[in-house]
Amino acid sequence: MLNLSVETVAPGSYIFVEDKEPQDYFYIIKSGEVQGIRRYSKNARICETGTVIGIIPCMTGRSQTETVRAKTQVTLVKVLRSQYEDFIKENPALAMKIVQMLSRDLRSFNEAYAKKTGHAAGGGLRTEQLFRTACYFESKGEPSVASFAYYQYLKEAPDGVHAGAAKKAFESLKAKSQAVYLEPTDESSRFYPKGTMVFAEGQAGSELFIVNSGSVRISKIVNNEEQAIVYFKRGDMLGDMALLENEYRSANAVTTEDSSLLVLTRQNFDQMVTTQPQYIFKLTATLANRYWYSYRRYGNICFTDIRERLVDMVAMQAEMNRSGVGYSNRYATELGVQDLMVLCNLEASEQENVRFILGSTQGIELHGGEIIIKDVDEVLKLAAFYRKKRDK
């Protein structure tokens, strides 16, 4: 039987402090109230009985993303990272609550980022976003992606204002398209050729995907430009927020190479919670890592100096993949200059300046259009220095 320890914290005491070293445990509040505050948020959150705190650093092994202080005397149940799979077996409902909480918080953070950068999808129906997405990919000469999005628009809005144009475009693109899986199937594994769409922003969705092989780009179309958010590779999960929250897809997913994806529906996902806790452990860690990335990305746009913003974002690439990185070694980020500019929310007119900055920053070099970190440790230290300077 799982043996969890219980701790009592006095009013006014700090439980976690933002930016401090991570810990290998998280807490569940058994009684009392705590207050959580982040550097980038003006509003404190009040956490009461049943709330989970400290799970982001625990599951990611990265620094604290929130300062948490006891408002009253607080009793906390301590769960070690090494105990989490057993915890899931014995408390499947609470484990699902944790996953859903992470999903909601992540969506909220992403919406805040989109609002701050002016990259929110804008007003109008979600079906409008589907149609805009289809038009964009058609204009870029990607018939497989465009026809998939047109199909989803017609499915969602068969009598919509763009139905006529969408039907005409879908028929004209059909012959040169590889738009697979326009409708869900019962297959537990699906093959998607390079350059095909897994799902589109605004589409109804109830499936979670795990990348078995290949890679998938997650992006949004904003102001008629594609904004890449992240690239998923073997072992990564995508589509989880739609499954967990019964919400519409919040971004586009397009394969960047031939890819095999495992498929989970609500039915087999619920079964997995009790029979395969290792997957729920992985999903929790995946959501926690995405939250950490969103937290850092939000902080990145708070830099006013372009060099500092660029160095911070390049450092993030190494941090996200640090399990395979020796900090004294070279590291290929797999990013080009334009990719980095999109991630840093920089205008196209800054491209030459960005190239100059990257080429003149110690520890970074451009090689064949790709950004290489020559010395990971050096770049991480420089980025940390810039963040301290920004936060003073």
C-alpha cells in the first residue's frame, strides 16, 4: 500500500519560491489555504483543499515556476515523483484531476501569450478559422493540408458563408491531395505521409495521438502567417487538450515527415488510467514540460533587447532536450533563422539584424542555415544572466 507523508506548514511560510531549484515531490493540500503568484501575473491564485502544488518542477526537473506561500496553517500530503505511478493506481480519479488541471492551466497560459503578442486568432466563429487555415495552406501550395481543412470546414459548417468556395476548392484539390483520415477510424495506429494534416485549428476532436515514428509540427495561422509552436517527435503526445477538456482543436498539426501515430479515444484513454499508469505518468510529465515551455516563452517576449531574447530562446532549445546534451558539447538546435524569429515573435524586417546578432554571439554559430550551439554551458549561463537582468 502507498505510504504518503504529511507535513504541516505555519501561516506566512514559503512552500516554494519561483526560480529556485526543483524538488522531487509535489504536494496535495489536505487542509488550509495557500497563495500562488508568478512573476508574469498580476493576480495571485488561492489554492484550497485538494489542489496540487509544485507539480511542474517535480515532473520536469526544472526550476520553480511559482512562489507559493501559506495563508493559513496548511496540512500537505507529500507525493514523491518515484511514488507517482503507484499513486495513479490507487487514486485514478485524482490523477485525472491533476492531468485536467495541467491541461486547463496550459491552455490559459497559451491564450495569455497569444493575447500579449497580438497573435490571438481573433474574433469570429471557429469555422472561420478553419476556412482561413484552408485558404492559407492552399496559397502555399500544400493541397493535402488545405483539402483536409476545407473538408473539416464543410463538416462543421455545411451551409456556412464559405461553403460554396470550400466545396469548389476541395474538389479541385482532391486529385493531388493525400489528405488521409478525413474521418476518425477504429485503427489504433495510423500512417500519415509527410505534409498531411492530423487535425486543424477549430476542428472538433476527441482523440489523443502519440508519435510512434516521424515528426509533427504544431502551429497556428495568425494574420495570414503560420506561427510554429512546437515540433513533436517519437514518444510525444499531441491532441491531449481536446480529449481532456472536450474542446475544439486549438492549433494545427501537420506531419513534417512520414509518420506513424498511435491513437487513443476517450474510451481506451479512461481504461488506460487504471490499467497502464505509466502512460498517465508520461502524460503528466508531457503537460508539465509544455507548461514550463509556455512559462519560459512568455518570459521571453518580456525581453526588450533583441539579443537577449534570441539568446534566451536558443538556450531554451538545449534545456528542452537536455537529457541528450552534454553541457560542454556542441548542440544542433534544428532551427533556422526564420524558425527562431517566429519563436521570438520578431518581424521579418529584423532578419539581417538577427543573423548578425547570432553570428556575433559567443557560443552560437550559423552553419548551413542552421543554428548551432557551440558551447551549451556558456549559452545557458549567458541566458541566465540576461533573465536576472530583465527581472530586476
